[in-house]
Amino acid sequence: MQEFLQQIVNGVSWGSIYALIALGYTMVYGILRFVNFAHGDIYMVGAFLGFYAAGWLSGQGVTGLPLVLLVFVSSMLGSALLGVALEQTAYRPVRSQPKLTALITAIGVSLFLENAGNLVFGADPKFFPQILESRTFHLPGGALIPSTQVLILAGSTALMLSLNFVIYRTRLGRAMRAVSFNRDAASLMGIPADRIITATFALGSALAAAAGVLVALSTPRVDPLMGVMPGLKAFVAAVLGGIGNIPGAMLGGLVMGVAETLVAGYLSSTYRDAIAFAILIAILLWRPSGLLGRAVTEKV
């Protein structure tokens, strides 16, 4: 029982990371109806921005909670600006083109970011500085949870609740939902669709950056290819929950994380990555719209 509880704790922790990344996929898809495959690489850039911010701020004598907060803010702002730049330079020019064009562009942007990361950051892995005091807490049932996992759970929960507030309680969120429902009709009603799309990329990129820093704090190793597999798994999580559905992305991320850790803990760690794609095949065969998604009938 203790081992099972430990696996659940680990799974929820990783699942919250997948959920943060999956939210970026699902928001962009909800508005533009295309998958931004470069999103996992923005997660990588966010981790590197946090790495350099942590090193510089530590050198300035900043420590403790202010250091942690400033690292997150720096990483999220930098990645949000990157997301805006990519949307305006790479995606906006092909927005009126066939969806396949946008998809190929996204794959090209992903490869560009990975190779630019190798060039700018170097191909050798970097080790994230320990900016958080390491402690271990005992949970009922005998499970253990380190302070880094506590930060992951608390930080991801706060970010997801904040996003939920923005989407359902603010003017920006109402505009995003209107553009998602019908972009042309929203434009006719005076909603600046281009600015809303840009804001969506900024929000999604900031969440991915936060996920990158959270993972780097837990597993202090960052490299230019670190976003490939988490990005793919987060995409599977978005499809599992119902891509375009924000609560579905959160649910899909948690299910993905728990399934992955249970398979690794009780079967074999070699199946850790395979379970994501097994889930993808299963959900496409059983419920293509996802757990919380709704099937949409299109007229031909």
C-alpha cells in the first residue's frame, strides 16, 4: 500500500507538469485549430532561461523565496515574448493557408528551436542550481514527498487555477472563448482577434516555461532536447482530455502522469514512454473526442 501511494504521489506530480504543457497545446488548438508542435521546445527554452536567471540572481546575492519567484517570473516573461515572436513571424503569415502548411511550419519551428538551442546554449547538459532548500515530508500511509514535488504541486495548481480564472472570469478570457467559437463573428463584434491569438500564445508559452523550471528544480539537468518527449506526452494528454478543452487538458495530464508512473513502478521503466502512445491509440479508437471533449459533426 505504501508503494502504491508513493507511485500516486509521483504520478500526480508529473501529471501536473504534463497538464501545464498540455494547456498551451489546447488553447492554441481551440482558437486556430492547429497543433503547435514547437510548444515542447518553448518548455526547454523556459528551463534554460530559468537556469541563467538563477545563476545571475544568485550572483547578485538574491536568495530564498524572492530568488525562486524571480526565476519563475524571468523565465515566464522571456518565454511569453518568444511565443509572441513565433506567432507573429512564423504562424501568422501562414494562418490563411491550408492546415497542413501551418503544421509543417510548426514542425520546422520546433527543429529550429532545438538546433538554435544547441548553438546558443551548447549541446552539453547544464545542471540547474539548487535554489530551493531540500526537505522531505512524510504523508499518511508512509509515502514521502520532497520539497521540490511540493513546489511542483503547489505551483502547477496555482497556475492552473489562475488560468481558469482568466479564461472564465475576465474580459480577455471571454474574448478568447468568443474567438475560439467563431473568429469571424468575434471580429465583426469588435474583438481584436489577432491580439487575442497573440495573447493566447503568450499565456501558453508562459505556462510551458513554468513547467520547465519546475522540472529543472526537481531533476536538475537541462539540455536542448529536453522538451521533445515531454512535449509529445503533453500533446497526448491534451488529446486524451479532449484537445481544445481546458479542463480536459488538466485531467489528461494527471491521468498521463499517474499511468506513466504506475507502469514504470509495477511493470518496467522501459515501458514508461510507450504507455503514452498506447493511450493515444486507445483514445483515438475508443473516444476520438477525448474524455471531456464533444464530438462535432462537420458538414461537407
